[in-house]
Amino acid sequence: MDKRKCVLYVAMSLDGYIADINGGVDWLNQVQGDGSDNGFCEFSQTVDTVIMGRKSYEQILTFGNWPYKDMDAYVFSQTLEKACENIKVVNRNAAEFLKDIRKNDGRDIWLLGGAELIDEFIKQNLIDEYIVSIIPTILGGGISLFKDNRPLTQLTLIKKETFGDIVQVTYIRTED
């Protein structure tokens, strides 16, 4: 059996931000794709596990119904003790956690965000595939997708698609 991939699937502004200066993502609703779901349905068929940080989890809760009911969901947090529904809280090393859940059969694992958790996964070289939708908006500030002083990570482009004005690129990590 092939290893379950850890896939970062995220949208960012043209200037590299995943949220505005206040942590908001309302600007994502202002963009015009091609009228479809911009590839999300196809992507969601490849994953059965979603992992996120506490801030992303709390923001998703404000959207209404939990959108990932059909997935195993994990929230990384040092402060959160309990999550709603069947969502599990993780307070341990990301590499050890990922190694453990990869032992289970299943589809790929979606790293949803946010920035702190993505940064930790990059530092530990845990992301196998990067799917980034580039939104034609310049925020001018906010929460950067990639933090400064990260280790060099070589990627290889394997796919590019457009959905109206949105460009989605897919990269795999180049093996050393």
C-alpha cells in the first residue's frame, strides 16, 4: 500500500496571504471562479482526514454546520481541551501524529491550515503535495501562507488549472 500523502490544499491572495490582517477570509467570497466549486469536490474525494490548527477550527465553527462530517477531523492545539462533535484534539509532535495516522488505511490527509500549523509541517518536511489556489486579490497585509526563515524546500509542478480568474497549482515535494 502506498503511503497516505499529506496534502496542503489552501487558497491565498496574489500577494501570499491566507487571511486578512484581522484573520478574516471574507475576501475569498468576493472572487469569481468559473461558477463551479473551483476543484474542491474533486479534491475532497481524495481525502478522508482533515487536520487544522485551533484558530482555523474556531473560524470554521462560525460558518455554521461543520462541513467535514464525513472525514476524520483533528485540531492541533496547546490550549483547547475538547472539540465539538467527533473532532479530536491533538497536543503532540506533528511528525509523530502523522506517522501514527498514516498507519491506518485510508485516503490522503488534508492539511487545511492555518499558518502556524502549516509552518510546523514545513519545518518537519511533512507535506507531500501542495495545492494552492491563487486568488486575484492583493490584500496588502495579513497572515502569510509561508513564514520567513523556513528551510529550503524544492518542489516540482505537476498540474496547473484555471477556474475563471483563479489559478490553481499543484506541486509535489522533490525528494532529496
